Amino acid sequence: MAIVGPSGCGKTSLLSIVAGLLPFEEGKVVIDGRPVHGPGIDRAVVFQHASLLPWRTVTGNVRYGMELQQRFDNATMKQRTEYFTKLVGLHGFERHFPSELSGGMQQRTNLARALAADPVVLLMDEPFAALDAQTREFMQAELLKIWAEARKTVLFITHQINEAVYLADRVAVLSSRPGRLKNVFQVPFGRPRTLSLKRDPKFLEIEDEIWKLIEEEERK
Amino acid sequence: MKPNDSFYKRNEGWILGSIALILVLAVWEFVWEMHWISPLFFSGPSAVAAKFKESLTEGTLLSDMAFSGRNFAVGFLLASAVGIILGILFGWYRWLRLLTNPFVNGLYAMPRIAMVPMIILWFGIGMKSKVYVVFLFAVFPILVNTIAGVKALDPDLLRAARAYCATDWQIFKTVALPGSVPFILTGISQGISLGLIGVVIGEMFGGSEGVGFMVAYGGQSFQTDTMFVGVIVISGAGILFTWLAERLERRFSRWKPEH
């Protein structure tokens, strides 16, 4: 599930509310039948800024989320840290500090930290927005591969329409202030998907349709 | 620094520094030997060295150093403990910081030497007042730097920790403390230099023991060589402690990008 919308419509606020980091006034957030009150172990966030502890190595950072949640014993934490570090492609960089990593690698660490915490829902807040265009394309393809392994429900916030269509099964469009649900698009493509999908006429058609909707909103 | 640099290139700092030092000492000694300086007002390297050896064998120097060293150590450790604990509290709780701000800033800006007579009035001229003078000099840089360190914590890191259900204690242990360590160490290093000033000043204001007293007494009784021995011991301690603090700082900033 991806959420797109005009800038300033509250995409990130929505995600923060689901994460339990922001209080909300109306409505309810329900995950697996349980209402959300504050942060919980059923959710993990991949932040827009990597938000890694600069004094911890990759291993220490991947472990960090699990350490705080105290769900696993030491041996399990160690094993999961190793597994997810490899899964996101950081094998060989375990002992590096964040300052020694590129932006893309920092985001991989950020992702591994969230996956290792074993959430029911993975919340991703424009995780590739701060990366350069090439790295972003590459990371999108990587994310699909990782998703195929980890199989988590993902709530993905982005302002890039083609990113949303490329990654998600459903794309929700929010209206501009106040951010209300405008429409939900089903993405008809199967998986695995490759980057060439972005040149598919059907893909461009959906992208165009969503773009028009957002443009309409922006002009209001 | 490349490994195949010549011996001179690799040790340029040491070599030039030593040459300058030796040169100055040689000229000074020459002028002293020629009796161009009155021993009433200044001393020479050989005289200071002789005095140093004499007071060392007599044991007066060692007992003075022990007295000053102990006062410095107790006062400085007290200042570190109080400065770090209060600094973290004031940095973390905004209302507490705002409440204490006028006192912290006022006392930090005030020349602390102005309070020494009052401390002597309260605690006498014995060991107790010396310890408090050291404490007073050393505590503020540690406190102020620790507050700055906690305030400078990256809000993204705090948010991330909260998202993973961190308790306050976990946030303190994993984010607040390690994040402010570089600032705390800067405070400690400044606290050392100021604490050393404190221990000397405390002894100059009163008492009959210690390296600071030695300097003051040497000056008052025209024993310039005794005075210089004291000055050299104090500078030596300053250089040694600053070096130790720098080592400690480097040990804790391995994760920082190459500077």
C-alpha cells in the first residue's frame, strides 16, 4: 500500500500517527483488530532521514530496534542482525560507522533495523527521497527483492507517483489540506517486477491518471 | 602523513619545538652565568634545576605536590560528578533549565576568583576550602558543556528511539549519554585547566602548604628559584592532564567522520 498526495497534505503526519508518535483527534487506527495507542512492537518505521546512532556500527544499529523492544534473547538478536544485514546487502560493512556509509547504504541499515524488529506492518516515510535519482531507482528495485523475502505489509509514503505505482499493489491518493482520502488505485501488475515496468504503457497510463488527480488538488 | 616520508618530515613538530626550547634555555643560561640577571628578580635554568633536586631530596616538594594533588583530585572529581549529573538534568528538562539559567549563566560569567575570599571565610584555610575552590573553578565548564551536549541531541534519533518503544531510561542510556559524551569531555578538559588555576589560587590566598603556596612564598621572600620550581611543576601537571583529556576525547570520537 502506497500513499501519495500533494506536498503539505499530511502524508508524514499520517504515518507518524500510525506509528504512534503523534496524537490524533478523531478516528481510530487499528492493526490486526487492535487499536493503536502510542508506539508498539507491531509496527516499525523506516525514517526519511536514516536516524542511525552515529556511534554505533551497522551491526549495532540493526540490532538497536530489537534491543529497545526486548522481544528476543541475545542469541536470536545476533542471528536476526546477521540475517537482515545480509538481506539488505550490507554484508562486509558490519563494522562500519554510519559516517563511513553512502546515503543509500544508510537507508539499507535503516531498513534492516526495521525488518529485524519483526513488525506486522512496516511504515516507510519517503525513505528514498533524500537519495540521488540513480540510487533511488536502484533502491526501489532492491526493496522489491527484499520484500519478496521478508513479505511484510508495507505502508509506503512518497511524493513520487511512479515510485508508488512501481512498488505498491494499491496506491491511495490524498487530497490537499485537509488531507482526506481521494481515491485508491489498484495496480494490476504481478510480481516480481523489474525496472523496465516503468516504461510499460499501462504503467504510464496509471501514473498519468494519478498525476492528474493530484494536479487538480494542487490547483485548488 | 605518508610512511615513506623522511625522518625529519615525520617528526618536524618535535624537532623544531625542541630546537627552539634548547636555544632559549641556552641563551637564558648564558645570561644567567654572566650575572646579567639579579637573582632577586629572576632565576636561571641551572639554579632552578639545583633547587628542584634539593627540594625533591628534602621531600618538601613531594609533600607539597601531594597536598595540592589531593585537593585538586577531590575537588575535580566532585565537580565532574555534580557538573555531569546536573548538566544532563538541566539539558533534558527545559523547565529546570529555564529555572536555573540565571544562576548558571551569572556564576559562569562571574570571575570566580572573586568568590575565593568568601570560601575561605566559610571553610577556613585548610584542605576543605582548597577543595571547594577547585570545585568552584572546575564545575562550570563541565556543567555548561554537558547542558549544551544534551540540548544538541539529534531530534531524529530521539524520534527513532521512541518509535521502537524506548523507555526514558533506554533513551538516556543509548541516545542522551553517548550523544553528549564529546561535549562532556570538552567540559572536563576545560575543567582541568581551570581546576589547576583554582588549586594554585586557593593556596595563594591562605594556608602554608602546597605548590601554589610554594610559588607565593618564593615570590614574597625573593627565592626566585623556589618560585620557578613551583611554576614548572604546575605547568607540567597542566600539560600532562590536557594530554590525557585529549587522548580520552579521541578514544570516544572514533565514530566521527575523519577530521
